[in-house]
Amino acid sequence: MTALIKAVGAEAAPLLAEIHAEVFTSDEAWGQDAIALMLGLPGHFGLLAIHEDQPLGFALGRAQAGEAEILTIAVRPRAWRLGIGRLLLRALMTEAARRGAAELFLEVAESNMNAHALYSSAGARKVGRRPRYYADGAAALILRIDLADTARV
């Protein structure tokens, strides 16, 4: 599927919160106030995937002092397995590199095999583990991606 990726700011927080709530449990979903606050912070950015005027997913990231972080990637369930997550990851990596980041970090649930496959395809390597990181007590793996080659994904 071909989707357009566009930069968004705090004005998109209601839509992004709606998408996040479709993907994550009520304990994990971020509200529009939290998203708007994040997008207003220095170095933070949002990317929205759109196909035929339909928002399908988004990514939030930050890039500062040569490092970047994926804060979240959320793809609406109706768009799963269409390559939207990969497209958002590629766009986030490109934007982080454009902002001067040489490496990208993220946390991912240890049990989320679909996300592991996506991040692994981008060259992600495990650099740590956070026990009991999520509200349900699940552990998170800390992954690192070298941004020297953003064409991998």
C-alpha cells in the first residue's frame, strides 16, 4: 500500500490519541493532552501515515544531542500487515538522522514478536532489558539502531 507520511504537531493530538487507543489497552493508551505535551517539547516530532485521506497510523520520536528515541508507533488494526509500520519506522529513522542523530533507541515488549521482526529488519540490536516496564508487569527490551544506513528498512 502506498501511504503519504506527513509531519504533524500538537494540533493533531486528538487524532493521534484516537489511533493510540485503537492499538493499545486502556492502561497503555496515551491521551491527547500527553501527546500534545510531548509534541510541544524541543526535539520531539510526529509523523502521520495517510492513505486516500484516511489516517492509518503515526509515530512519535525525539532527536537531541546525537541520539533519537522512538516514543511510540501505532498503526490502526485495519491497516496491519500492509507495511504501514515499516513505512513509519523508515520515516522516523530518516527524520532522526536529518536532525543529527547517529543512533536510535526504543523499548519494546519482550513478548511482541511482530515488533521484534520489524525492528530487527532495521538492524535493531538488544542493548538492555527493563523488567516490569509496562503496566501489566511485562518486561521491555531496549533496542538500538545505527542510523548510518537508514535505507535498510
